[in-house]
Amino acid sequence: MAKKEAYKVQEVIDALIKGDGYVSQAAAILGCHSGTVYNYAKRHKTVQTTWDDIKEKRHDFVENALFKNIKLGKEASTFFYLKTQAQSRGYIEKQQLEHSGEIIKITVRNDND
């Protein structure tokens, strides 16, 4: 791929929009390495803001599809939602432990011993 020395900020923004926010697609559109797109996002707030906006819209789209599936009674979507958004109500598959960083001793006792 032919390497261009520099891109205008608007060119990178346009490539991100055309590539639906996927860096690899934006890089292919520009004819550069994906690292170049990441560097533009890091150096230019308008590129980062555009990229963030595209990803946020994608999240909204996918979340909307999830809720449509829940309304249609699709169990997998319901289970996914509960496991990821209703953990405070006990919908968890595994125990999560949080600690303050202090070393503690935990003894697990088996009632059958």
C-alpha cells in the first residue's frame, strides 16, 4: 500500500465515518496502517470525538436490537441482559470478590469433612 506522508484531519474523520468507526476499515480507506488512525485520534480531539460519537451510536443501535429481542421473548437476550445489568439482584454466574488490597486469609470448610 502506498504510504501518504500526512493526512488532513478531515480525511481521517471522513474515513472513520465511511468505515463505521472501525479503525482497520478507516485505515484501508486511507491506505495506511491502523496505527496512523489511532495516532490521529490521540493527537486531534475532533478525530477522537467523531470516533467516540460513531461508537456511541453503534452501542445505541445494538442496545435497541437487544431490547427488541427481549420484547419478542427471546430468552438468550433476556438472560444476557440480566447477567450484565441486574447483578445487584442476584443474576450472576460467578462470584466476584473485591478487596482493599490487604492480605487476608480465607479458609474454606467443606461440611462433609
